[in-house]
Amino acid sequence: MRIDHHAFQRATRVAGFGFLVQLGIGLTILIFSLVGGETVPQDTAFLFGSIWILLGLPVWLGLIILFNQHKLEQLEALEEDELAATRGGDAESVFAADEEIRVAARRLRLMHNWLMPILSLLITLGLGGSAWLMLRHLGRVANDQAEFLITPHVGWAVAIALAFSAVSFIVSRFVAGMAKQPAWQNLRGGAAYMVGNSLVTLAIAVGIGFRFFKNDEIIVAIAYAIPIFLIVVAAEILLNFILNLYRPRVADETTRPAFDSKLLSLFAAPDNLVRSINEAINYQFGFDITSSWGYQLLLRSFAWLLGLGVAALVVLNMIVIVEPHQQAVKLSRGEMVGSVHGSGVMLKLPWPFQSAEIYDVTSVRALPLTGRQVTSTGADAVQLWTDDLGRKFDAPLDPFLVRASAVDLDEFSALREQNVEIGEEQEAQLTRDFSLLDAEIVLQYRIKEDGGLLDYLRFSDLQAGRRQRLTMRQAALKSIALREIALELSGVQLDQVLGADRSVVAERLRSEIQAAFDAQKAGIDLVAVNLPLMRPAGEASAGFEELSVSNQARDQFIANARQEVVAGLAQLIGDPDRVEQIAAEIDRYNEMRHTRRQEKGEADPALVAQRVRIEQLLAETGGLANEEIVQAERDRWVSLMEARTQASRLRGQLASYRAAPNLYQERETMLVYGNALGELYKYVIGIDPARVDFDIELRELNPMFNFADALDAEERGSGQ
């Protein structure tokens, strides 16, 4: 092809045509993204695509300026040749004026050296900044601070996207074909960017097409892919810019702008890609294998083999195997078709017309309602109330409200027996106050049999929000369960939850939650409500440990006291089983004695009969009380017999006393002296007693003056 100003003028026109196509596609998609709804909603994916397309306008504008300058440079060279011809071949004058008259050529070099690199950097900044803004907006969408908008006009959106994708690909192929000519090589940058338009709009069309099947995840994923695509292209342009700085220059070689993407050029000219693959295969085998009959046969049969593979995939996609522990449903455009299919072979239409969802209906699923405990070993595996739960759970535990610990009824009775006044307000306050409880609660459930799968699927969606660990169905189940748990625990005392009644509380929670699930037709069979951790909330747990120790010490003290009482009563009464009976009889005797003693005295027959009955009961049990009674009766009889003996002896000596009283007294006195002074030395002093003084120091007991020892039992008895 002849390279002259006409060639570059045609390239300028093609670049202008590409600029107009780029502008038309970009503005159309931008307008559709801004007013594509029923009122004035937007379409996020179309907006992202329009940003990519409009950022390609500087590429075509740069190519227009560059090729126009090439045309001016060619015209300048033509004028120079004509001027040289008129001067008659004066070489010295021609060379002297060469640098002065080639202004267009100097401007062309400046454009290649400065304008194209600066334009490439501006495009890189635009692509990178736009990608950052897109990702920032998608981050706000993920945090529910913004909304991902999708146009309701799905048909128009798909038609526009596919049409512009086809137009962009055709234009890119046309421009890429022109770029094969050496004079038009710089058109490759425009062709590469134009095929990028085709890829972006085709991806948007595919994502919106899935909306016919009520699947929005694909278009959201494509919206995330667009800024990533912009970052990749910007990185390639920046890399090309850096490499151009160090790439050696070859004379008369057309400089390739940095925005000329080699990656996108492969899509603009796929025949070059196939040719490169063929050359790579030939290089690996060491000879021209692509010209062999086997390779040619493979190429001729490739379409049939591809069709056979697609047909096999379609047939396999129509067959679904449901295992014995599973159930399946068919979905068409997001809606269930037919009834639930049990185990066996299920036939359906190929995707995307129908799809199958298989569910395991026998396995038990776990749903944590609170923070989940981090797996721990060693000392951390022991659960203590004083532990810091912040490092043991993946999320803070929200406390539950329970009724405060109430005073036992036995303690109320004891206080009333002690005449301690307890007002109604105080009693109500004891049972009305609430306490906070930290709890780890895990639900274990499975899908109900006999139609439970349909209720389970219709209850809520299985999709999960962005940055959410739970699906919408799990979140709904969690909300219902937490509501029932809060209501149930608000009527349970703290001692019941922390004590031995935890299993009873767990069963009551299971019943209430199951009833709530059945009312909402959740299709859930609640297996168990597990309570791995129950403790007082916050720092109050340390005080509860002290209270528990005090309660145990109190219970131990009471148990020891009761043991002592039982042991003492068993020793005193003899038969512990008859203690209450004997105590009741004694209370009755005391009551009768108090009421009848003033009227009839101690000799009341009823009082005597009651006392005899008590003594008979004590005699039957054979305890210490009975021994004391027997001992008292024996001592009473001994005392009575001794008194009777002394009375008989005195009655016999009465005649002697009456006959000679003085002699009787002297004889009795001598008997006392004989008994007391029989073994002592006696001194007879023949002096008048009036003349004798006795001085005695009682430093030790002198038996002479201990008359008590001299009296025998009879004399002491007679002295009484």
C-alpha cells in the first residue's frame, strides 16, 4: 500500500468514526443507566459499563490528532520535495533549510514523545480512579449503606447490551484489519479498546439475562468484575509506559502508544491468537504438525465432537440422582415445579430451563443463637464463671433477663415461725426483680418429614447477605427462637437455670420454640436446645461463686446439725422413727399440764395417764430417756427403803429413850465417839478444864475434829 497523506487521512476518518461510535455507545448506556427504571432509578452495572466506554474517548481523540499530524507531516514532505525540485538540486541549500521547514515532522516527534505518553498516563489515572470509586460504592452496598440497582426493563437491557456488543466487535475487527498495514498500526489501540466495549457489554447482557431466572448474583458478580477489569487494563498501560521508556528505538519504526493493550488485541484479532497457538504447537513437536492429516481431521471433526460433548452434557444435566437420605425439587426461573421428589432418579429439563435443588432431610443441623465458642484445649477448655468470655467467643454475648433468686418457701416458713414480719411488698420484690444471664445457646434441628421440605423452602430464602454469616432462613429462625427464649427465661428464676433444673428449662425452651416454628410453618423439627454455658452476666459471676460456697457451707452446717439432732435423738429415744410421735405426746402432756394443773392439780387422772403413756413409749424404744426413768425409779425405791429402815429402828429405840432419856443420850454419844475416835490416841488431863486453853492452827485437817467421817451411814441417816 502506498503511504501518503491520503492513507493517513483515511486513518483519521476511521479514528473519527471510532470516536463517534464510542461516544454514541457510551452516552446511550449512560442515559439508560440513569433513567432505566419506572420513575428515575438507576442501573449499577450499566453505569459501570458506561464509565469504561466513555474513558475510551481519549484513545480515539489521541489517534485522530496523531493521524492528522501524520497527514500534515506527509504534506510537508511533499512540499519539501517540490521545493527541492524547483531549486535544481542545490543540495547544500536544501539541507540547510531542512530543520527549519520541517515543522510538522518536529511536532509529530513531540506527539510521539510527549502527547501519547501523557495521554496514556491520563487514561491510566482515569481507569484506576474509576475502579476505586466503583469498589468503594460496592463496599457501601455490602455494608447496606447503598443499594445495588437493577433496571426492571430486563428485555430492553439485554437487547441494548447485545446490540452494542455486536457493533463494538464488528468495528474492532474492522479497525484491527486496517491496523495490519504498517501506516495504520496505531489503530490497534482503538481496536483493542473497542473490543473491551464488546466484552463489557456482553458480560452485562449475560448477567441481566440471568434475571429471567430470578438470579441476581451473576449481575452483581459482573459489577465486581468491571472495576477489576479496569485495574488490569490500567496496570497493563502503566507497564507499557515504563517499558517504552527503556525500549531501544529503531529507525523508521512506528512508536506504539502505551494505551495500545496487547491483551485486548488478542480478542480484537482472534485469528492471530489461533496462529500463535499453531506456531506454539509446531515448536513443541519440532515439525509442522498442523499440516498433518490427523490434525486436519481433528479440525474438520471438531464441530461434530464439540456437538457430541454438548449433547452428552445436556443429557447428563437432565438426570438427577437423589440418594435415600435426600429429597429434591425442580426449579424453573426460580419457582418450584411439581412436588417433592424422594430417593431415586429424577428427570428435568436441561439448564437453564430447569434446575434441581437437593436437600439432606435426615442430618441434624446446628444453629448458634449466640456467639460461637472458639475451640480451646488445655486450661482454657475448663469453663469458669470468672473467665473472660471476650477471648473465648467469636462475638460478644448479649445477656438474657431472668428472674432473680427468690427466698425458699422453707425459709419463708421459718421466718414466719420466728414471728419475723415480711411485708407483701418485700415478698413481691424478692420474686419480681430480674437478673442478667450470659448464655451460649445452640439449636439442633432437621427438616420435618412428610411435606416438611416444602414448608422449609417456602419459609425463607437461602441466600446470605454480604458480609453475613447466616442465610436469610437462618436469620429468621434465629429471630423467632431468641424471641421465645427471651419470653421464657423472663419467667424462670436464676437458681433454676444455674442449678439442676437446667435440663428442665432446656426442654421447656425446646417446646416453646417448636410451637413457634410450627406456627410460622418453618418445616423444622427441633431436636434439642443445647445450653453449653450458663452463668451470671459480667463481673457478678465472682459474687455468685462466693454465694455458692456460702450456700454449700450453710447446707453442710444444716446437714451436720441435723445429723447431730438425729444422732442425739436416736441415743436419747432409741428409735428415730418414733421421735415425732413421742414429741407430739410430750407436747400434749405439757399442754394438759398447763391447762389442768390449776383445776385438778398433778393428780389429775388424765394427766397421769398421759404421763404413763409417754413412759410406756419411752420404755418401748429403750433409749437414754428410758434408762434415766428406770434409774430414777430405782433410786426412789432405795431411798424409800432406807427411810423405812431408819424409821423402824427409831421406832424400836423409842421405848429405851422413854425409859431413861439421859442414859440413852450418853450411850448414843459414846457410840459416836467410839466410831470416830476408835483408832486415835486419847489423852486424859486431870486439870480443871477452866484452867486449860487450847491454841489450834488448822494447817492440815486433824481427824480428831473431822466428825463427819466418824458418822456412819446409819448415823447420818438417823441425823437426817
